[in-house]
Amino acid sequence: MASALEVVPLLVVGFEAYARHKVEHEAAWQRTYHWPFMFFSAVLFWNLVGAGLFGFLINPPIALYYMQGLNTTANHGHAALFGVYGMLGMGLTLYCMRGLTDVALWNQRWLRTAFWSLNIGIAMMTFLSLLPQGVLQTYASIEHGYAYARSAEFIHSPLMQALVWARVPGDVVFSVGVVAFAWFMFRAFMPDKGQTPRAEALLTRCAPCVVLRSRRAASSRDRSAAIAAKWAYRTEAWVLAVWTGRTKAFERSLSAS
């Protein structure tokens, strides 16, 4: 029963997310956090609905006697597992990608499609198929016994089979989100050559800094440490160039410096 109190800290976190949403447009750098926090907001929603509401639905002792192991459990599992931990993982992935890719080159359309398709797909799975099946099984369990609610006779009844097929639209929408997110990730790491002006400008600015830091390292009294620092700085910049696909531009900028 104590798990029902899970909604209390979620409300506090929700208020914090809402307060942050109101100020995210005040500075340009804050916009890079928009989509990570959108996925984190989805975590709050599915934690409240999937883990909180659907989880509490099957946790009271009287509910456990009639519901445990029916589609009410699968309904809770789908909404809580991917709705919470899936969205959390994707939000953390996007948070890390800010440092691995150029946020200015992110395809907002694909990311928006992925976010809404994934969330709408989960909602369609749960509310159009799994939850109605679980409610019907619970009613059958109360009226005719738990064994009947899990029997082939009931599971393969026309109404239950229709609800099984009712899950297909949600699966299709969810699959669209998966494909959109995968394509977004691929394009974020492999941008078109004509779409990297910011990356090239970043490398152009970075090259003189690398030269300056290398020269400062060379003036160090410890010669071995100076050489190590020099190549560490150049390696750091080279990794940046490889990630952005602008190695030739970096070499030109480095030689010009």
C-alpha cells in the first residue's frame, strides 16, 4: 500500500519540470535541453499512470486475489517498463548526444515524430487492448473463478480476440516511433556534408586554440610532459573532427594556424 505514495514525489518533480518549461526559451543554450526534458516529462506521466495508477490497480490484496497474472498485469508492465525506463533511457541518450553531436543539426521533425509516436503507441496498446482485456478477465474471474478467466475458452472468445487485434494500430504507431528515432540517431551521427557549417566553424575556431595550448605546453620545463600534453590537445581536437565528419576542414585550419 505504501507504493501508492509514489505520486507524491512525482507531483513535486512535475512542478519542477513545469517551472523549467516556462523559462527554457529565455536563453538559446536552454533550447538544447528541450527534447531530453520532453522525454523526462514522459517518464513522469508514465510513472504516474503506468507504475502508479495501473500498478496500484493490481496491488491491493483483494485485487491480487482476482487480477494477478491477467492482462491487468501485462497492462501495468507495458506502461511502466517502456513508459518509464524506456523513456528515461532515451532521454539520457539525448542528453549525452548533446556532447557527441551538433545539436544545431538535429532533425527536429524526426525527433518530434519519434516522441509522439512512441507515447501515443504505448497509450493505444494499453487503453485499446490490454486494459479492456484485463477488465473483462477480472469480471470473469470474479463471476466464474480465476481458472476460467485464464482458460482457452475465454481467451479465444470473439470479444477477447477482437481486443487482441485492437492492439495492432498501437503497435504500428509505436513502430513508426522506433524507426523515426533510429533514423534520427543515424542522421545525427552521420550528417550530410552540406549540413555542417556550424561544425566546420567550430573546428576553425578550435584549431588555433589547439596550437596555442600546444605551444604553451612546449614551453613547460618538463619536456616529456610538454610533448604528452601537446599530443593530448591535438588528439582531443581530432576526435571532435572525426565525430563531426570534418577532418579535412580541421587539417586545413590547423595548418593555417
